[in-house]
Amino acid sequence: MEGRGGRRGWLALATLVALMAAGRLTPAVRWYFRQRAERVVREVRRRGIKLPAFKLTRRRTLIHRLTHDPELIGAAEVYARESGISMASAMARVERYTREIVPSFNAFLYFRVGIPLAAWICRSLYEVRVVSKRGLAALDESKDASVVFVMNHRSNIDYVLLAHLTADRTALSYAAGEWAGVWPLGRLVGGMGAFFVRRGSGDDLYRRVLERFVQMAVEGGLTQVFFLEGGLSRDGRPREPKLGLLDYMLRRFDPDVSDILFVPVGVNYDWVIEDHSLLQPGGPEAGILGHGGLIASAALSVVRNLLLARLGGGFRLGEVAVDVGAPISACKYAASRGVAFRELEREDRIEEVKFLAELLMHSINESAPQTAVPLVARALLEAPQRVVPEDGLISRARSIAAGEESLDYEAALRTLLLRRLVLVERGWYRPAPGSGKILAYYANSSYR
């Protein structure tokens, strides 16, 4: 089965390259792939996979809808007046931002290329342990609701993992950051239904365009994923939630019309594939040794970790564990708080959104499963003088886990020794020189 899965992975990768090239070739080639996509849509619908009409709407139709939206036209008028530019120039910016944000979903790319590739990546790199899928029932029960998965952000593999786990129920869309601006990744994530988001943009007009797209997506029943933290964890602990996308979703929310089901997803890793780039000074954006930027930084970290894993006999990076928690209904939340988001003044609405964001982050953190490497790292760092006898380290990790007996602590210890993060001398384990930061990164993910 591993050989067959590997062949499928390589086939999916080769098809992806062909598709990326096809986007620059003749209209006949593009027409061929559109026909294939339409056949895939009919097939997946027969299998009961949820694909709302908004998901399948042509990109140019969505762009037209946004650029002719009365609210955005009004925002462009204000922007033109305040910026001292013509209305034509302001609308040109609206169209540019719209084309940047709106994806071009292709069912063939998603289900025939992306999903097999996601399965291959997950199974090749990790032993995938699913603690619970109870939240996925929301996809089957959400006839009049939009489903939004909210997930902690540990690795760029996070979305790949969730797409793999939900492939038999729906096609996900997510807010993509810097990676979506790099060819051919931009064409891939757009074809997979992701929409590009400029992190921390100070342009009011851009934010209004993004807001209206997100609202249309929610109203259209699009199944979305977003990382409430807004970025990858740099120390293993959850980051403070960002309110932007959540506020956009709730600003026009009317519980009498529909519901939004927020599904918390917690994920944890024995070995995060790009951990070196996350922990370097300045984060991934600084680039390895100050050169290369985000993409080069993450890529070099991935290569370094895979080569190191190969020394241990394979490319496996231990276990990744995921728990899809019970959904939280926006309607029930609003009723319990006695609030109507769409009627609140901005300051009051932001306070309510912040309260909900903290509730969601708590649910995500509670859902995040334990894995063995973080527990062993924590047991070592919390030991007196950070030195533990050979027969005591695993027992300390087990006591921290509070009854989680299925974890492979011996394999976790071998991983830490392979990575030279832990040394053993005369029957005693201790952190290797200079390993304190990365051990703390993993240990931090074990706290609840």
C-alpha cells in the first residue's frame, strides 16, 4: 500500500506541474481541463460531497459581483475623496484587489491532484492519529449554515492535513498568506479554492474588498478554514487571536437568516517540519542567516529536517495528532449573550468578537491532543537541574500525560537523540548545549 500511495503522490505531483504549465498554454488546453473539472463536480456530488453554488461560481462572475457591489462603490467614493484621486482610479484599485483576492476553484485540481497529494504528504511524513472527528458532523447537518473550521497554527502542513481528513465530505477554502504570492504556489492555492490575504494591510479600501468577499462567502455557504492566531506559533504556545476575519464574518450576521458553525480543530506534532525557520531570530521572514526570505527559510528548514530524519532510516517525522471538536453555533452564542452583532456599535461589536475569539481559542487549545515528543521534552526541562536518570524520563513524561497510554515515548526519545537535542551520559539524560529554545518550543505545546 505504501508503494501504491507513493506512486499516486508522484502522479499527483506530475499532474500539478502539467496544470501549472497549462495555465500558460493555449485556450484549448485550458478548455480541456475545465471539462475534466465539470466531470469531477458531477462525480463528487453523486458521492454526497458538499459543494455549494458559491464554490463553483466562475471567478469572473465573483469579480463582477464585487466590483459592482453598492457598498464597495460607496467605499471607493469615500476613498477617492479622502485620498484626492479620481473615482476611476479608486475603482481600478477595487478591481485590482478583487482579482488578487478571489480564487479560481478547480474541482479537478482539488480532488484529483490536491487531495491525493495531501494524503501522500501526510502519510509519508507522519503517523496520523485522529483523536476525534465529532465536529465533522456539522458538515452533514449544516443545510442552512456555513461551516468555518478554526484551527491552531503549528505548521504549513496544518491545512494539508485538514483537507486530507475532510476530503470525503467537502472542499475547503482558506485564507492564504505569503505563500500564495509565489508562482506556481499562487496558482495552486487559488485553484484549490484558497483566497489570498495581505497580512496587516493598512489600506482601508483593500480591507473593505476583503470584508465583502468574506461576507459573500459566508452567505454563500462556503466551507472555510482560518487560523485564528493569524500566523504560525513561534514558541509552541498559542498566539493571541486576530479579530479581522472573524469580525468580517459577524458584522452582517443575521441569526434569523442563517447560522455559522465554528468548528475548533486542535493539532500537535512530534516534529514540525519547518521548526528551525520558526525559531530563528526574526522568524521565517528573516530568511536563513538573514538571506532568502520566507520561502527560502522554510524550504531550507524542511530539507534539513528531512535529511536528518533520513539518518534515522526514513523520512517519517513521528506522529501528528488532530482532534476536530464540537461546533460552536453563532446563533446560540449570540442568544446566550443577548447580542445582535449587526446592530452593535463598532466598539461594542469588537468586544463581543474578542470574547467569542477567546472562547474559540480555548476550545481549540482544549482540542489539541498530546504527542510524545513534547511530553518528553517537558519532562526533561521541568526536572531538577534538567538531568534525569535513564529509567525516569519516560515515567515522568507519562505522569505529565495524565493517563495517555497510547503514546510511543521510546520513539520520542529516539527522535530527540537523533536530532541531538538530548544527550545521554552514564545513564543520565540532559539537554544538549544550545537546544533549550527548541526543546521549550515542543514542551510548550503540551501545556493546556
